[in-house]
Amino acid sequence: MKIKRETHGTDDIFPVHCSVLRQASALSYILFMKNSLASGLTRTATYVTTMEMRAGQLENDVFSTPAMIGLMERTCVDLTESHLDENEQTVGIHVDVYHLAPTRIGQSVTITAELTEVKDNKIRYSVSAINDQGVKIGAGNHRRAVINTKRFANGN
């Protein structure tokens, strides 16, 4: 099923089931992504942990779980960004991640994100984190949705 990217009426551009989705006011911010966004794409990025990423409730300067998840999400965003059209962005919709081992603040963390599924406007990623001592510190899955920023901001 091919979808053309032209500015005609929705009936001659999108299959019937897609035009029905587009008419639902709650889903009007959904767009249809480029074909280049496909399973198997990967991105690896290395970050240095900072005091802002510290687990504040602990006495030691240790990398926090929310900070690790934030870096995982950032890597997924960066992986996807070049495959989106103007006025498209992704928003996080689900995180299922395990924090497996501690990392001291000041150490580097390498995040790998692999795109594992694209379905409708939803994207699923496999994510992992390894510190600079080669210890796997995190792993899991993340999901994002592609939205039209103009329509999303207006609530349409």
C-alpha cells in the first residue's frame, strides 16, 4: 500500500482506512512517515555523565535511572530525526528499561538505539547502555509516536 505525499483531497491520497483515521479529531495530528524510517536503523552515542545526572537520594555520586532513560530517549530522537518531514517530531509514549549496574558520575556511557518496528505512526526501539568500563548498565525498549507539531500544539 503506497501513500502519496501530495496536497489533494484525502480520498485520492490515502487509503480509505487512513482517511477515516485522519478525520478523527483526536488523531488529526498524526502524519505518515517517510519510507526511509525502517527496522534495522541504529545509532550509537557516547555521553559523559555530569552532576546534573546524579541520583540525588544517594550519598555517592552515581548516575541516576531517569538520566539514563533520558539519554536513551535522546539517542532514539537523534536516530529518527533525519527520517522525518518538516513539522514532524516524535514524542515518547512508553519506556520499559532496566537499570542493571551503577556508574560513577564522570564516567562515559554509550547508548545504542535500534529501530525494531514501525507501525502506523508508532516506532519501537531496543535500547542499551554500556559504561566506559564495558559494563552493561541498562537495557530495554522505548516507543515513540510521530506527530505533526503544528496540529499537536493546537490540539487538533
